[in-house]
Amino acid sequence: MKRKPEKARKARPASSRPKPPREKKPLMDVTQEVEITHDTTLTTFLAAQKTAGGKVRKKPAEMPPALLKVKGNRRYEIARILAQGGMGVVCEARDLTSDRIVAMKLLPRDGEQQPGDNELFIREAKVTARLEHPNIIPVHELGEDENDNAFYTMKFVRGVTLTEILMQIRNGRRDLADEYNVNNLLTVFQKTCDAVAFAHSRRVIHCDLKPGNIMMGDYGEVLVLDWGLAKPVWEGFDAKTSSRPGKPVTDSDLDKTVSEIPTSHIHTDSLGTGLKSGSGKIVGTPSFMSPEQARGRAAEVDERSDIYSLGAILYSILTLRVPVDGADIRDVLKKIITGQIIPPAEYNLLRHGDTFPLIHLPDGHVPQVLSDIVMKAMAVRPEDRYPSVKALQDDIEAYQNGLIWHLVVDEDFRNPETVWSRWEVSGGQYELKEGSLRLHGGEPQLLLLKRDMPLDVRIEFDCFEEGSYLNDIGCIINSLRRESNWDISVSGYAFKYGAYTNSFNVLTRCDNKLWSKAASPLVSGKAYRVQVERVGPRLRMMVDNREVFSVVDPEPLTGAQRTVVALLGWIADTTYTRVRVFTLGTPWKTDILDMAERQLQKSHYGTAMDLFREVLDSFPDAERMERAEKGYRTATARKRAQEHIEEWREKLKKAWPGVECDLRLDARGLSLDIPVGELTDLAPLEGIPLTTLNCSRNRFSSLQPLHRMPLEVLNCADNEIESLEPLRGMKLGQLDCSVNNIRTLQPISRMPLVWLNCADNPLEDGLAALKNVPLNWLNCCLCGITDMGSLRGMPLYMLFADANRFWDLEPLRGLPLNELSFNGNKVSSLEPLRGMKLNDINCAGNDIESLEPLRGMPLSTLKCHSNRIRTLEPLKDMPLSTLTCGGNLLKTLDPFRKNPPKNFWFDCETISTEELEWMRNAWSRDFRYTEYANTAAVLLALRRFDREALRKLAREFEGHRYLFVPRFVRWEEARQICENLGGHLVDILSHEENEFIETFFPYGGSWFWIGLQSSGGKLEWVTEKPVSYRSFVDEMHARTEGPKIYRGRHWFYDVNPDARNCFMIEWDD
């Protein structure tokens, strides 16, 4: 039975949260120091300092000084006891050999030790010695005295613990509160985090972090102490001496566990009743230990356990309290395990008489942002905490720099009225249930936030995908509001996790890749928590508290019109359970260079220039100099463009009367969109310093007016251009010159292009000019290419080369391709693809005989119809969601008889009628395979030319019958079959009819002939009905000559003039 994804946890209502208690008399005392004035032996001295209960006396006994002789002829003079605990005594001592003061920790053999204490003591010394860091006290020596008592010495630091500082502030010491205000205490906290992060990098978990283990020296030192309970996890470490915990503590034996703890191990801690170590199950200090420690689950203790304790320390810094207290130890542990922790900010709600003043905080109130950070670090589930100490530090640093996130939307999808007042679905189908929103079938599918958002924004959302087709959990920010959801999706930043059918993690800017990495992270039914954010030029994505990427955009998107935020998907069945959107407040403390770049983002170019100039005049280092110079040049160019943009707009209006051009200043500089039309001359653009130009689908014949422009992006598709020569020497990164009359790509041979669409051009020298171009994406369909050799070694991850004349794939061997399409060529062997990590292949319409080289690939889509393939066995165990294998020489559908892909079209003349009948009968007995049984039934009826049977299998809509026929034929043959059956190829005359047809394909993957073609520049339905409704993906697909294709609610044309596809028949009665 399929596991259901974990549901988002319901937030506890404010009324049911534990309330802040009225203040009780403090339980804590500051550690006492004991002076020694007379000579004595160490053993005698220590015995004299203890009371019957085992505690150090408040007043020292009158005894002579202690002299400690150690093995190796070294001697130490003991000055005073600094502290005592369950794992030994810490003294101030003088090393008589080197004449320096040290701190010495000893483990006397006085009969109070537990088994294994000596090994644990030695391990503590070795662990501490291993950690050489400015915020971890260094170890000098480890050894034994003449009586075999273990000891080690450390650097002696004069200072106080964080506990003592917090207690003095709590007791009203305003001078100390001024010296240790919250900002200074956060600096102490950050240094503590530095030490812990370093320990984690050396694979050591502290396991007993608390204010009492943080020493603050007289000269600004911050040191993390007491590594006695640390858990080393490096290779070769002896786990037998790592700790005492035995079997995990359960709720049923919690009472028994606590009752077994000796009273000698329960002591008055500096921040409340604490437990230093337990009886074999629980180890740590309760008020600061993580839930997994409280349960005694040693195997679950990892770095996130220390992060919990750091959150508890921050809690004490903010509130001057322990995070958890209770009537007894059991009560404390149970609150930790169940997460009954009062958020620090809720102490702001107490009346003045019910609490002591927090005189170290601004206005005496806990900042909400810091309270939220504490509660995230102290989450009950480790996976809900910060994934690393650095991530916790980043949020603290953001607060210290005045970068505070403000929650503006918190959506749980429980109230439909609220949901639709905030959000709009664009693309695909949706279903709103209490607590979730399901989207599927869109290309793309967007959940758009209706309100405008600023450039700096953070989105957090919980979601999961179901089914075998997994693709693209993501979102977009800083996009433009456009009529087309496609245009919206490619006009800003797109953060994509598991994109390109679960093959890549990607960040794009205006559909151009900024960062990508091959990955297949998505698992059906698994819940994901996604966080994306933009702060200035930095873009960051986290999934399940793990960083996917953190990227700086050298030219970040700007402009007040970039206000769109949306969740993004492609076809896949995705369910969202919670969405939170934050905006970033204006920083009250920031670097001048950051400030300059933010002014540049806001289009305040004059202010940005002044700030950049100030940086340049301050003798910056090389890195800041480079940033400032680049920023100054950009601001200067854009200020000039801003000053002249109205003049240029008027120029274009006069040159092209009635043409509504969109000339704007955005992140890339000056951009111009020329609408579809009949323009023939680009001369009016001369003198305008464009960086982005879209002049597609007109009648331009020459690019000469663009010569010497600072263009970076050019779309001149579907014109009458014959030469790219005017582009020579440009720094284009993206070029679409498809559907022209270009005969050579030589002028672009030295460009830094990463994206090129040169499809449907009569290239006489093929792809030779691309040999050294660093392309990631290439479309060279219908270019007459006979040799792919120029692509050898290219960093391509997507290649579309349909309808050419090449036969050899050898140049593609080893390329980092994710998607490959070469439909309609002369390829006979797939051998060069062996071992590649392709996710999507379209090799239809070739001469391929064997799929063996594909064995073991992570394919989710394979279109191999219309070849000479005899068996599908090499595809066994592949995670296929779409397989089109019709028109081959197959006799059986093994290995997919019992587990067919979601989209499975398999009609072959070589499959016998008996085999089809067997499959129909077998599939009809299992409700999961009803659609496949219907497919077999359609093919059987078509073989018998049984019109009535086919009509009964059809679906009705507004008095018409529709039937999808999964047979691969040319368009003209499909038209003839439909007419012979008394119907016609489907015509689509309304939006409602278009949407109805999409319901045939709940998992996407539709690609079939419709009864529409373009002939002589005119669109015609086979029924001769008027073409009043259109759903073309773009105008170029409408204008291109030939029959049309339906795909995912949009209409296309097939670049292969000899293509064989499935089709849909319609009966009008």
C-alpha cells in the first residue's frame, strides 16, 4: 500500500501554548572560589574541602599548600579550586618547570568514580586537544600523578562564565547590561557558534552546551569549555568509551529512568535545576539538552543536537531564564520531549509586576525575529532545526545587520475564500481540499500571489509530488505581470528543484541559466520543505534545511515592475500544504557598497553612482574595487539610458507609426520588444544602446543596423534574414535566429553563447562554426545537418536535432546531456549513448534496431516509435512515465504487460490480434489499468474497422464524440482514416473544448495531430470552419507551413515533415 506523504504539522493555537510563568525566587548561586594558604598534600587538601554531601565548602579549610608530583619528574603547585563536577576538579596551578599559570583538571581516585570514568576523562582531554581553535581552550599536557590520578592542563584564562553575566544582569546590574547589551551578547554567541561549527567540522558533537560552559575572558576571549560529554564520530574512534547511554528512554519508563539518577548528580545549576550526567540513559544538562538526548537516544545525537542547545543558550541570553523548568526532573524532561517551550517573545506580554525587566534588550522587549530564530533552533524534530551552525549564524548576522524578514502571507489552504483572495492558478488543473492545493497538467502551472512583492523576498513552502512523472518543484520571483503564464515564468528568477524531469537543480534568470547541477532528488510521495530567497544580488535555495545553491547574480534584476511571486511546476502532480512569504525590511546597518548596489537595483542610478564613487575614493581592496568599478559603469550607462529613453521612444513612434514597441530599462540594461508584424527595416534602432532585443516574426532581412550594439540577448526568429555577419564580435549569450534563410553560423563562432536556436535554416556548412562555443542548450532541427562532429566535448545538457540527415551519434558520447531529441534522422545505433545519464530521449523515425545501449539509464521519457525495434527488454526496471514504441517490429510488450508506464502508446502491426485481446482482458481485470485496456480496445476496433465500437469508446462533449487514437501515422493518413470512419480530425473551436481535450491526458505527454494546417500563410480546419479560437504556444507555430499538433493545451507544428504521430477523431453527431 502506497505511503501517504507526511502532512504538514498543525500549528498549536496561541490559547493552548504554555504561558509565561510569574517569576519565582532564583535557584542559582554563582560558583565560589576557594583560596589555599598553607602547604599540604593534594589528596588531603581535596578531602578537607568537601562536606559530607560531597560539595566544595563555601569557606576553605585551613590547610597548607598542595604540591602535585606527576610522572616524568614534573611538578605543579595547586593554588585554588575553580570548579568541581561529576567528572573531576578544576584548579588553578603553577607549572614549576616552565613557571606558568595553568588550569588543571584532575580525576582523583576517591571512591566516588563510576566504571569507565577514567576512560571518559582521558577521552575528554584528547577530544579537547584535537580541537585547536581560538574559541576552544587549548590543552597543554595529559598525564598521571604519582598516585595514578589522571589529569590534564589547559591555558588559564581569567574571566567569568556567561551564566554569571546573565545572572548579574537579571539581578539589575545596569552597568553590566550596558556593557553586555544584546548586540554584544550576540557577538559572544557568534564566537560560541564558531567554536561549535569548528568542532562539527572535526566530527565532534559537544552534547553539553550551556551558558555555564562558555567562559568570557577579561580581554574579550570567548571559550567553550567542558568537552567531557562530547561525542566524537571520527573514523577509528572507540564507541565503547563514547558515553554511558544504554537503551533509549520511552515515555513508559521515564519515571523509572529519572528515579535511578543518584542525588549526587542533581545539583544547583547556574540557570536552574540541572542534571550533569545520568545513570546510564540520560547524559547532559536537562534545560539545555535536545529531545533526543532527553530520551536517551544516543544514536540519534548529531550536530543538530548541539544546534538545539545553542538555541537554548540564545533563549537564556534573551530572557535571562532557562528555556524549560518544572516541578522535578521528570517534568523538565517531558517538556523538552514534547516541545512545551514558551517562545521568548511571549515574555513581552507579561505585565511589569509579573517579571523582572530585560534591561539588556532594546526597549526591554525580546525582538520577534530573534525569538523565531530560537524556536527554529529548538524544534522538537531535528529535521526542522537549522541544518548547520552556519545557517543559524547567518540568521543572527542578518539580524545584526538590520536585515529582518517580515511575514506577509501565511497560507495553509484551509479557507477557500482566503485562498482565492490571495492566489490565482494559471495553467493546468487544480483541486483545493482542506489543508492542501493540488496542481497538475500545466506547462507551466503557476500558483500566482495576487499582491505585488518587492525585489528582496523569501518564500517557504511544503509540498510533495505523486506518480511516476516527477518534475520541477520550484517557484519564481521578480517576474513581470504578463497575459501568458509562459511569459510570466520566464521573465524573472526561477528556482527549480528536480527540473527537466527530475534531472537537474537549476536557477534561471529570464530563462537563462545562472546555475545548474545534475541531480535526481525527487521521490514520489515524499514531503519537501523548500525555502528560496533573494537578498540584493544573492539568490539562495534550501530544501529540507539543506542548501541547494547560493549564487550571486553579477547583474541582478531591477525595476519597480518586477513584483510577481509564484509557485512553479511543469505537468507533475504536485500538492502544496503550506506557503509563507516574507519581505525584507530596510537595513538599519549596512556596508556602503551593498547600499550602492541596492540603489542600483531600485533604479536610483544617480544615488548609486555617488555611492560607488565614494567607495572608489576610499582606497578599497581589489575585490571591492572591481565591484565598485563595474557598478559605477553600469549605473552610468543606465543613467544615460534613463535620460534618453523618452527621446528614443519618440524616435521609434515616428519611424514605425502605429507599432506599440516596448522599450524599457531593466536589469540587463535597455530592452526592446517589437511586436509581431510586417516591419522590414531595423534602421530606426541605430544609436540606441540595446542590450536585449526581440524583433521576431516580422519581415526584417538585414541585421546591419545592430552592428556594434552592446547586445547580450537577441531574438530575430521567423524573419527573412540571410546573414549573421553584423553580429560578429558581439558578446551575445543567447541567440534565437530560427526560421530564417541563414546559410552559415561562422560570424558567431567566437561568441560566449550558452543558448542557441538556429532551427529551420539551410546551413550549408552545418555546425562547424560552433566547435569552440560553450553551449549548454542547442536547437538545430531542420538544418540539413549531416555531421555532428563539431559538438564533440561541448557542455550541452539539452540538444534538439530533429529532421536532419545525420546517422552517427558518436560525437555525442560522454556529453552531460539530460535531454536529447533526434527524431527523423538516419541513426541506426544508440551505442554512443551507453552509460550516459539521459532522462528524456526522442529517437523516433530513425533506423534503430536495438535499445540495449539504454539499459540502466534513468529515463523517464522515451519516444522510440517508428523504428525497427524488436524487444523492449532493455527497458526493464526503468522509471519510465512516458513510452511511445508503436510502429516497430514488436511482438510482445514485455516487460510492461504488468506494470505499464503512465503514458504508453504501443501499436505495432507485428503485435498479433490475440496478443492485443489478451492484454485488453488482463488489464480490464484491474481498475488501475482501465486506461490501458481502453487503448487496446481502440486498437482492436480500428483493426476491424468497427466504427460503432469506436464511437462507443469515445467521450462526449456538447453533443460531439471524441476519441484519441494511439496509432502512429502521417497527418494526411490520419485525416483519411477519420473520414473513412465517418468523422474528421478534431477541430477545436473554443477554450472550453480545448480544456476538455486536455482531460484525456491527466499525466501530460499529449502530442497528436489535430485537423488544422497552415497553407499559403492561411490557417484552415479540415472541416472548413472558421479559425476563430487559437491556442498556439506562439505566433511562429501558427505561421509555419504544415499541419498542427496538440500538446498540453497548446498548439505546435512538428518540425519533422515526415513525422508520424497519434491523432484524435471527432464525430459531430
